[in-house]
Amino acid sequence: MKFRTIAASLALVVAAGCAPAQSGSTGEGGDERTGTLRVWLFDEANRDPKEKVVDQAIAEFEAAHEGVTVDVQWIAVESRADKFAGAFNDPANAPDVAEFGNTDLAGYVEAGAFADLTGDVESWEHGADLLPDVLDTATVDGKVYGIPWFTGIRALYYRTDVFAELGLEPPATLAELAETARAVRQAKPDMYGISVGGKYVYAMLPFLWASGGELARPENGQWTSALTSPEAIRGVTAFADLISPGICPPEQCADFTGTQSVQAFAGGKAAMTIGGDFNRKAVEEGGLKGKYAVVPLPGTERGSIAPAFAGGNLLGVFGASERRGLGVEFAQLLASPKYQSEMYSAMGNLPTLASVQRELARNDPFLQPFVESMAAGTRFVPATPAWSQIDAQGVLPTAIQRIATGEARAREALADAERQMNEAFGG
Amino acid sequence: MTRRRSRLLAEIVTVLVAAAVAFPLYWMVLSALKPAGEIQSTDPRPWTWAPTLDSFERVLTVDGFARYFLNSVVVATAVVALSLLMSFLSAVALTRFRFRGRTVLLVMLLVAQMVPIEALTIPLFFLMRSVGDVVPAFGLNELGSLVLVHLAFSLPFAIWMLRGFVAAVPVELEEAARIDGASRLRFTWQILFPLVLPGLVATSVLAFIHAWNDFLFAKTFIISKTENQTLPQAILVFFKPEENDWGAIMASSTLMTVPVLVFFVLVQRRLVSGLAGAVKG
Amino acid sequence: MATRELTPAPARTAVPPARRTRRRGRDGRSAALYLAPAAVLLLGVLAYPIYQLVVISLYDYGQAEAAGNAPLVFLGLENYADLLRRTQFWVVLAKTLGFAAVCVVGSLAVGTALAVLASRVRAVPRMLLFLAALGAWATPAVAGSYVWLFLFDADFGLVNEVLAGLGFDGMAGHSWTFGTYSAFGLVAMEVIWCSFPFVMVTMYAGIKGIPDEVVEAASLDGASWPRIATAVILPMLRPLLLIATIQSIIWDFKVFTQIYVMTNGGGVAGRNLVLNVYAYQQAFAGQEYGQGAAIGVVMTLILLSVTALYVRSQRRSVELT
């Protein structure tokens, strides 16, 4: 009897349920060598090229491992939080391998879901070739929880044809950037001077850092938000001011995400944007091939480069995976020199292996500004589990949007954001 | 103004309103059929001379589309069938039997509908995980978990609605049947059940919509087994407004809407007569 | 509470007094049998999770706690106190109440008016209206939201195009989802569009249920149509109107998908948040399940009191069956 069993099990649960449910500690996992390997990868603005490379890797992997099928599920970046939460709360039904952003690392490690890959990276033939800075973004308390797949560095894309026509030079400071953007829109009213958006936090961060501000400071092992420092206010305001009728009207831009900002540029609607190495394909397929160039995003002073955000995605293996060995091998295959180069040609992703990066930078001037930005020093979001929460709650986008729409003054909006950040840090 | 004149005026208004109400649906289907260039045109026209199935093709060629469609049908059908059975029995008990605590039960049914479903995903998630330990087919990652949850959410409203239908059947009929020697069980199934069938149909519509449209639970419960995804969840891949692929979005919307619409049109007559019957009683 | 009204009219279930006691006992047992399947399911899959929701709201319960990597900390009512201290909560609550009120009144007015209209026309126009309404009703919330969004799209939408064509030049490229009120208005229109059919069908059924003789008698007495509608038909429809209102309140207060999809998660700077989306953004996406549960409980309580107040205000005039 179906119902009797259910009723019995329910009675069991009710009897046990005076406190909220908790998962047991993460399962031990296993090392089966056959079956379905379930993989989560991020969906992209233009997924086809990524999918092709991944399919190629899958074919190679399946040919080398008899009785193994690889099942890829494409996860939307925006809704990743609930997806991963589900996997953490029910390890038995989690996938085996997942791609995730390095900003989420601390939170995911706290949830205890990902396997410690330190040994696997050390014994991997390309392990020593991984860029140390990049490997750092995959490390928590000395343990590596993911194989760095690619690095995301953002720089300033601009339209060479538009700049030539209007006799403009690429800006040398952030203040010049705003002036140049304003000049473009004045001359071409149906074009955004620069397409940036209220939800494009990674474009705002260089402004914050270049002005000498910081997101948060660690004090005695506890993070404290620093958003209301005069430097931070100046930096965020400089960015929010770009979302104004004279540059990028709030009616359109206030809600833009990074993808949308780049899309607007790729669609020919903007003279500049802040884009990553990984956006190259999207821009060129929009028909701008030969009409754009990239320079490092300038700092506040002439000749300086604004600190870039060291983004990047990792490939992790779930601790509860029944196919740990296969999972690690598949992650290593995707991160191997061959597929890193393939991903570079497909998407423009900046490789994480020193040898591959050197090789590519030599042959492809496109990479130059990104490598330069990286060399000038990169920064990172607070490495704490709370960051995932601050990110998911949209604390910074809300602040930027409130300033840009004039709903609140910068000090007020940032004070609210600071309070929310501290709440998250506090526990 | 004569009566006939005013009726004609009312009819014209009715047709105009009907057109306005149907317009978004027309626009949805039309946009799904427009070629790419026309959808992204800044000069949209309410017709097209070059209908194309391109947008549908993009959506329908999702790997495993047939599978997802089937999954959705299985879940929705199971929910409709089970909820009809359960809510019918409960409605009979709540209207025909006198017992203590009945009023309390009724109030509870109303209150149950007030809890925001979204807030319940977390407790339900853990519940389904425990259920899965006992009966794997109803655990997470399985369609059974979706059936259970949708059943639970459709039942309170279904019972609440059905009470009216059951109450509308005259008590004298039951007395007569009893005098003829029919048992209560026989009366319930052979006489009462056919009589409230229109009501059952009306109720089933809502259970069907509920189960068919869901993507919140499908997204939360079907964690990693792609083969158990349902249609809305699979189709939502195309809802990426930042890419402005309105053609694919409209085609997906059309595909999601059509089965419900067909179901509605099929039961349309009974829906109205069912509700009317409940009121007349 | 609505307890008294909920008892069905005595005439319907009348049982000869002499047999009442014995039947009650037997009825109790059969009732238990008939109710068992639904009761088991509802207790397990609805009542128990609701109980858990309340329990969770008393704990500091986040992702780490759920995954079993951190000890549970009992907070008592701290989650609630924290919520009530936030100014944003009150702002969102006020907006939710206003938005829901507009949607409820809108769907009731449109639904009832069209039901009256439908009862006065011949079969063909009526069928057209019903088909259109059923279509709107059948449209999944996600699909409906996107269609309306597309119609009102700044660049490719038909509405801006038509308005610009009519001479409102400023409307070309106008963003309907940017302003707080215009975004709420747009969502409210979509919500009314897909929720008035329930009201219309219910009310139409009610109108059809009114014996023709009553209306005829009134019109023979020389009453005008508006007078018949307000003095004769409306009072007879009251019980149904009550049900339709309660259901609308319950549905519209909890609107989630439309706001989430059409305002892209709550509008620019969260201006268009309603409670349900607020809970989702702040708590569930942020994995503060304890906080989210507290918002859920508060929402249920508010909904409960709004409904109770409404039912009480109608107490003397109708019996709920």
C-alpha cells in the first residue's frame, strides 16, 4: 500500500521534527568507474561555441572511458544560488562536477559540498603550470577546492570607427572616461557614451578601488564593510554618474547586467563598454570585427590602470559524488592545455595555465590589454562565505540603482548597503 | 432606446472586449510565427505575410523535448486524477456527513491556501528528501515528488469548490436511494458521482493549470536528473530577455499555453454549467 | 473567525431529529474513511511543512545549517523582531497591500461587469467572450508576463508604436517598467487580465442561477435595468461575490511570478518589490531560510486577518456555503 508507507514515513519525520531538518554530514561518495557523470556548466550569452568545445571533450572522454556517459546541464548564472543550494541540501542527488565562479567559493566551501582537490591538483601533470595567483582564488585555508578553468579580467572596449569620426582618443583617466562618453552621446544622441548598468557590479569595482576605496576590511577575522568611506563614496558615485541621461540613460541602463551592457555594445548601441576577455566572441559576432579595440581601464591618474577584478571560474567535484575519480579526470580534461586553448578560440576565455597564456599572448595582440591589467595588480571581493549572500541579495546593485535613479543620495544608499553587508558578515 | 437596440449595443461591446482580451494571445502566436527580422523591427505590425516556424524549430529541437513534454503530461494527469478522487470523497464527507470538527476542517482548508507557496519550498524539500529514503519514487529528483506537492496544493481549493457541487444534489435523492435499498457507498459512486461530474471537471481545470504551469518546484526538486525535467523548466532556457530573442520566447509561451487551452476548451461547457449548478442548488 | 458562517444552510443537510444522534456516530466513522486519503496527504505534505516553516522561523537557519555543517541556534522571535525593525519591510508591505487591493478591485469589477454583460447578449458573442477569457485564464503566468512585457517593450513593443503613431512622440522608446507606478500598473493589468475570468465565470454562473421569474417580475414592476442589477441581482450574488473576493485576495496578495518576471526581480532599486518577491530575494536567494520563513509566517497572518476582517464585515449579509 502506497499510502501506508508514506504515512509511516511521515509519522517518522514528524516524530523527529522538533527542530528544522538538517542534512547529515556530506556522504562519503565513491569511486565508480562506469555510469552517468552529471556535470553542471554555466549557460552563457552565446553558448553554442562553448557547447561545441564541451561536446568535443565529452566525446574524447567517453571514448577513453567505456561505459561512461557525460550528462551536461546548463545552469543560468542568475539562478545558480537555488540550484546549488538544492545540491548542497541533498548531496545524494547532487551532480558530480560543477563549474562555479570563484566569488562563490568561500560560501560553497562553508556548505561543505565540494571535495578537497589539493592532492589531485598536485599530482596532475599540468598542476605546476597553473598561475599561482589564479590558484589562490581556488584555495580556502590552504586547500584547493576547484581546478581553475579560466580567468576573467575586464578592460575597456571602445569603437575605433566612432572615436576616429569624432576625433576622440581613448580616455587616460576615469574622469576623462566620463567626459569622452558624454561627448559621444552629444554628437550621437542615439548612442550610449558607455554602456554600463546598475547590476554590473564587476564594472563598478575598479572605480571603487581606483579611488582608493574598499568593499570591506578584515579586522580580527571579522569583515567590516567600508562602503561609507569618502573614497568608496567617490568611486561608486563616479560609476553611478555614468548611468545618467547624458551618457547611459537610467531608463535603459539602470537595470543592465554585465551581459546586457556588453550586448548593447555588440549591437552597435554604445561607443564604449567594460567587457571581459570572455566577451570577445559576443562582440565580434555582433558585427564589430575590426571596428573596436581594447585598452586597460584607466585609473584616476594619467598612466595608471584601475585595479581589475580577478574573476574566473573553477571546476569542482562534489564531495558526495559516486564517481569522484571520473569527475576529477573530466575536470582535468576540460582544464587541460588543449581544451583551454579551444575555449580561448571559442569564447576568448583567458587560460589559467602559464604556458598556454604565454603562448596565446604572444600570438594574439587582443590578449595584451587583459594581461597588462592583470600584471598591474588585481583585487578580489571579500573572501568570506557571506559574499555569496551579499551577491544574491543584490546589495550593491540596489545601491548603485538608487544613486543612479536619484532615489537616494550616495551616502544614504551606501550606508544602507553597508548595514546589509555587515549583517551578512555578522552571521 | 428599444430593447433590441440596447442588446445589439451590448453585443458589440462584448465582441470588442473579447477581442481586447484575446489580443495578447494573438500577439503571442503571431510573434512566434514572425520571421526574425520582423520581430525585432521597431515598426511592429499586427500581421505577417511571411509566417515561419523558425522560432518553434529552435525551441522544439531542444534535446529531449518529447521527454519533457511527456513528464509534464504524466505529472499533470496524475495530479488531476488523484485530486479528483480525493477531493470528491472529502467533499462528500464534508457536506453529507455530520461530525464534530467539520467547521474547523473547513476553516483549515481556507487557511492552508494562504500560506505563500514559495516559502514552503525549503520545508518541502527536506520532507521530500526523507520521503525518498522510504519510497524512492516520491523522492527528490523524481516526478513522484512533484505529483505529491501539486496534489497537496490543489486539494484545499478543489475540496472547497466541490462542496458546493455536492451540496447542490438534493438530499431527498439520497433518502430515496436508501429506501430503494442502495448502500451509501453505492449511492456515492453510482448516483452522486455522475451528478457532480461537471463540478469535478471545473475543479480539475485548476488542478491541471497548477501542475502544468509550475516551474518553482520542478526547478527545486529535480536537482540533477535532466531526464526528469518538466516542460516549463526546459523551456525556460529560452526566457533570456537580455538577448531579445522574443521569437523563441513567444514560441515557448505558445507551446506552454496550448495544452492548457485545449484542455480548457474541451471542458468549457461543463465548467460554466458546473459552476451554475453549484449555485442553483 | 468565520466559523458560524461556514456552517452550511441547515435546510440542505436537514436530518429528522429522531435519527440525528445515531447517524452522527455512524457518520463520524464513514466521514473519517472518506476523508482519510486527502487528510493523510494534506497532513503530511501541507500541514507538516507549514509547521516546519514556523519552526524554521525561530532558528538561525541558513545554508550551512541546512547542510548540517553548522550547529542550530534557537533565536526565539529574533527573526521576527529583526524583520519588523527594517524600514524596507514596512515599505514593501504597504506597496504589497496597495498593489493587491488594486488587483482585487480590478478583477472583481471587470469580472462582474463582464458577467452581467454576458448574461444580456446572445450565444455567439457570449461564446467569443468566454473563449477569450478562458484563453487568458489558461495562459501560464510566465508566458502571460512575457507577452505583456513584449507588448509594452520600449523598442519593439506594439503599444509604444501605436502611441507614437497617434502623435505621442515622446512615447517612442518609453520604458514602461522603469517608473515605480507605471511598472506596478503594467503588472496589475496583467494580473487582472488573467484573474478576472475566474470572477466572470463564477458570477455568470450565479446570474444564470437566478430564476428568470424574479427578474421578470421586477422588470414588469417597471424597474430599470441598472435598478434590477443593483437591487435584485447583486444581493442574490453576494455569497458568490464573497467567495470570489476571498479567493482574489488570497491570490493577489501572493503574486510572485508576474512581479518577478515583469519587473526583473522587483524593479530598479527594488522599487517594485512585493512581500513574496522580497522574501525570495532577501531570504531564499540569500539563503537566510529562517528570515524567509518568518516573512512567510507574517504574510500568512496578514492574509488571515485581512480575510477575517472582510468576512466579518459581510457577516450579517450572507451565509457562506
